[in-house]
Amino acid sequence: MAKCKICGKTVVTAHVFHRECWQDEVEKLAQVFCDDYCRWPRECPNQDELEDKHCDSCDLIRVLNLGL
């Protein structure tokens, strides 16, 4: 039986998604959040610095990746 990635307890049932479907939804949500709500793209003009300092440690992206 499957175990929870977070607590390690047995999972009785789980939501099932195709990886491709989940990835499409994640990309849509991340784009809306990053373009409309995140402050860093407006404050950090250098794309490489933006990704290294802010996007790579983004909590939203971490949460979205938990579903994969």
C-alpha cells in the first residue's frame, strides 16, 4: 500500500492525475501567480538573478511540486 510522502502513514485512497495534466495545471497556476501577484519579477530586472535568488526558493512552486 502507498505511504504519505510527508508523514509516512499508509494512504487508503489518493487523488490520481496524469502527470501531463498536473503539469499543465501547475504551469497555468504558476504563470498567473508569477505574472499577477509575485513582486520579484517587477523588482529584479535580471532574469538569471530572479531565478537563482527568488524563483528557485519559491514556496508556491514547492507546494505545487508536492503533487508530482
